[in-house]
Amino acid sequence: MTTPVLSLRDLTVDIPTRRGTLRPVDGVSWDIAAGEILGVVGESGAGKSMTGNAVIGLLDPPAHISAGEVLLEGERIDNLTLPQMRRIRGKRIGMVFQDPLTSLNPLLTVGEQLTETILRHLDVSEAEALARAVRGLDEVGIPAAKDRMGAYPHEFSGGMRQRVVIALALCAEPTLLIADEPTTALDVSVQAQITALLKRLCRERGMAAMLVTHDMGVIAETADRVAVMYAGRLAEIGPVAQIIAAPRHPYTDGLMASTPAASAGQARLRQIPGAMPRLGNLPDGCAFHPRCPRAQDPCRRDPGPKVGDSDARAACWFPIAEGEDAA
């Protein structure tokens, strides 16, 4: 079997505080193959971004990986030193964040930033780095790419800035791309362009991608598989079409039902009652049971099985059978 580009094995992140230890990521495991896009979805506070930050070694202290492993093409990277991790970030792992202005230096032209990144990670001449930078801007759809090399970030629109960030993330030819809410701040039409761009580039380059978002529409259009997270745990994982058509975890079913398409013809969008619990106040048993229409005694006592333990897709004591109503 081909080695996955990214493998998480029971990844756990802890944050020690004066009132106890918080656990924003709790035993998460998944693989992402070359050319595959895994969408990671869930409400705010589910642990999506924290998982991505753990993979790329950007956890803010005192947050730290307390258990589990992160493997990049079979090589463990969660135990690397900071200098070693810096050599991997940008070269083998590309990153795209929600706000492109925080990823770009406002005092340098986009051409300077691209060529600097290429020269840092690839053994090429300055002339070759410049040519690669122009090709990178052209590849992500920047018009007149050579002429725009001398432009500063503020001279681009929001959508074009995000394209520049994608070019910056890909210019060193990484095997893994982590995109954290890359379309949230963009207009709907621009969102569609950016998601189509990410999908095309992953296919053409054979690059794996972890797409973090709260938007199921983006997941449906872009990802091959989807991982649903709730309160730091993996609730469900599987092919996008399968998850959308027949979710097995009640939380996934609630997310699907709360979309405009699922609520068509109703006066109001359907919603999941209650709110995501705070990390310092997680309920006993399954963290979702206070909001779950299917909760029973085992759910209130025990966190429940992990994905793959008793069901290949859902971490639930009482998963929804195909064709069954969750309520």
C-alpha cells in the first residue's frame, strides 16, 4: 500500500491552566493520500484549527502535543526541534490561512516574498527563482503575472490576495497543503473560484490537502472525504457523498439539516439546540449528549467508541442506520 502523505495517530493536544488541563484535540486519527482533499468541519471550538496548528508545529505555548503521532510521508514530525520544523514548513508543508493580509508582508512586493521563499527552500538560482515565482502567480490565475510581481499586497483585491497566498504556499512544491478557512472572508463568487483552484492544483500536483472550514458547501464542492469534529474529538469520517447522503453521527446529521438546502421551504433554518460546550466544562460521557436527540444512558456515562472501534465511520453508541430518522 502507498504511504499516506499525512497520518495522525491518536493526536492529543493539552493546554495546562491553573484550573486544570484543557484538551482541545482528543485522540484524533486519520490519513490523507496523495492527491486527496480531506475537509475538516465542525462548529467554532471543535478543534479543527488546533489540529492543523499541531500538524505544522504552530501551537501557542503552553498548548502542546501530549500524546499521539504526526507522520509526514511515513516520517514522524511531531517530535522535531524548532529549527528542523522550520525547514519542513514551507517546503514540504504549505499553509493557507483565513486572512491573506496576515500571511503577507505589507512592506515587500509579492515577487520579493515569492522569490525569497523559493530561494530558502529550493536549490535554484535567483533567475530560476524569479521565473518560478512568475509561473506560480500565473498558475493561480493572477492576470499579467510578470507585471504584478512588483505590486504590494494592498494593491490586490481580497480574492487576488488569497491567490497570492496560495501561490506562496505552493511555490516550494510541498506534498501537503493545510488550508484553514481559506474562503471565509471572500465573496461567494470568489469562494467558488478559490475552491475550484485548490481542487485543480491538488489533482495536477498529486498534493494532499487538509481543508479546515465550517462551511459544508465548501466541503461538498471541494473535498473527497470529510472529517467531522466535535469538542476536540473525531465524530465521523468518510467520503463526502456518503456523509452528505447518509450521516451516521447525530451531530453530522444536525450539521447537514441546518444547511439552506436541507431547510428549503421552511420559514427558518433548522438548528442544533444548545451550544458547543466549553473545554473547561465538558459534560460526562459523550460531549454531544446534551444536544443529541438519540442520547441514552450509555451516552451520559461513557465518551463512546472512537471511529473504527465499533463503526467504521461514526464515534457514536447509537449511530443512525441508513434511511433512519435521527430524531
